[in-house]
Amino acid sequence: MQVFKFGGASIKDANGVKNLASVLNKTGQKNTLIVVSAMGKTTNAIELLIKNYFENKKELQSSLQEVKKYHNEILLDLFENVNHIAFKKVNTLFDELNRFLKTNKSPDYNFVYDQVIGFGELLSTTIISEYLNAIGIKNNWIDVRNQIKTDNYYRRANVDWKETQRLISSKFNTSILNITQGFLGSDKNNFTTTLGREGSDYTAAIYAYCLNAELVTIWKDVPGVLNADPRYFENAQLLNKISYREAIELAFYGASVIHPKTLQPLQGKEIPLYVKSFLNPEAPGTQIGKNATLDPMIPCFIVKKNQVLISLSSLDFSYIVEENIGEIFNLLHTYKMKVDVIQNSAISFSVCVDDIYNNLDKLLHHLKAKFKVTTDKNVSLYTIRHYNQSAINQIETDKTVLLKQLTQETVQVVTK
């Protein structure tokens, strides 16, 4: 069994869908599951739709039509016959989305987000499945929500592994090419949940684990895992091999190529993960598995933008001790802050967070009752694995360093 994951950039238009078919023809379709993200920037477009749903109702239909127009253009490029069933299935999905927007009564942003955002993946897999059938690649379309079960922690749901394993094992036909959605699951009430941004990689790993797959391949618009994001760093280099442990470290610090949760189930069964270019499918790419730490052994750069640095100090110059730190972390958990780095001294405590759920003001209000609080917004957090002085100099040049922390293998620098 092999599991392939195709990201949004690989299927952003009709040519991308045709290239996906070409990759399948070159790599084989037997005993294969493909996990697919939303097309192109659809997730961003649907996020705007959700924002308009809550904040700007008069623009809601306009933003919905933009999503519909984008997918209809891809349909028209793929199917000559406008009466093809693919058009009907896509229209049915848009009708379902429109019906939810008109009838929903829940004011919970996170719940609404999960019910709406997943239409991107439902649309992409429907279009791709019908196109593959049309060109003779017979396949089985799976609604992932019927197989991956989670709790109701909307926007970052936790997998119910026992139930998911049961459902996948009992309802999976390996004799045909299967296609399903990344990123999605459902809770015990069958409401849609999501596994976090970039969660499609995690979906591929969940299926690989439950199906005892031989390998997982993530197809991307880069030649493999690079030592830096080429959008922010010049001369990024390909990493040929990475150990599970090193890849988990890179993911933890925010490397965008691999979802943080993806590697754990794969490591559990020693399933190798390949990251390859969909533009050059026969190139070796990057292998992640039971390897030496890193090949080649070079510094790896990770940057996270739009972070918030919160600095706390005691009001009466007393020590910040275990009781205070415990209370701070409890508040960070309560307000769903993603903690990226912490640093403390006798009377101060600093934490760099990602305000994913827009709870920063509530958190600060709570903290100011007991601490002197200062914040720096829109800071950047740089992490370098296997650093050297030259690498540190590269990220600190022409920036104001607000916080710096070094361990044996990793340096983290918060800059403004």
C-alpha cells in the first residue's frame, strides 16, 4: 500500500489535475490512496467567506461566487461536456454550503469555520475523482469524515485512533485506486472537524498507519525538504535524508514542509516518508526515516512571522516561581495560545506565542491583574537547527533582537 498526498499548489488549475494523473501513471495506481488538499488558494478564499459571514454579510455571496467561479473554470478546462456529472456534483456541494450559511444558528466561530472550510477539499477531490474516471483511471471517492473520527476541538481536533482504525480497516477496498480529502474528520455527532492548517499531511500519515502502508509520498512544488524556506532565504539547499527525530524537531519549530503531527504515526511503524516534486516525479526528493540525523549536515532555518512576544514581571519584584509559572501556562492553555519559546529569570518571564484563536486581548487582561505586562506584536521568530555563527549573523543582520536562546543544537531569536 502506498499513500500519496497532493497539496493545493499541485492542483491549482486544470494542468495540475492532469499532471496528478501523469504522476499516477508513472508511479503506479495499484494499492494506492491519494489524499488531496483544496485547490490552489481555495482555503484562503473560503476563510474570507467565513470572515464575511460573521462581519460583512453583504459581501458573503460575492465571496462565495468567487470560489464557485474558480472551480467552474477548472471544470470547463477538464470536461468538454458541460453536462458531465462532475458539474452536477460540484453544484450540489455549493448548494449544501449555501444551505448551511443560510440556516446555521451557531455563533461559535470555530464550529462554523470547520463546517465551511472543508468544502475546499470536498470540491477538489470530487473534481479529480471524476476527471480520473473520465480518462480511464477508475477510482473510489471516500468521504474522509466517515473514517477519521475526532473529538470536537474545532480547528485543531484530536484523532480518536481506536475508532478511526476500526472504520478504516472495515471500510477500505485496496483493489482500486482510492481518493479522499486531507485536513478533515468528524466528531461523534458527525459534525465536520479539521486537523489544523497543513493537516492534509497528517491525514496521509493516519491512513498509512491504519493501513500499514509501505510508504507515504508528499508531492509538492519544491524538489524535497529544503534547509530553508526559499521565500525568505536565498540559496536554500535540498536535504537528501532526514531522521524521524530530526524531522519532528524541524516540524515542532514550524518547518512548513511537514505538519508537526505527521511524523509520529509514521515513526511508530517505521513507514518512510518521501517529499518529492510533482514537476519532476522521478527525482529522488527527500527521504525521512531511520536515517542518520541529516544529510547533508548543514544549518536549517525556520521563520515564523506575526508572532507576539509577551514579557511579564512581578508587580512587587518578588520571584516568579513555580506557582506563578503554573498559573501563566494555565492561562496560555485556556486561551489556546501556541507557545513557541519561553525564557525566564528571577523576576521576569517572556513567552513568544502564536495567537491562532485571536484571544490575545482576553489573555492580556487576565495577566495584567497579577503582573506587569509588555507586548511586542508582529515579531518574527527565527529558529536555526545545527547553527553556526555565520548562520546566526545571517538572521540578526539589520534587525532588533528582542530575545535569544541557545541550546546545543538549536538557537531561537525573536526579532523586530
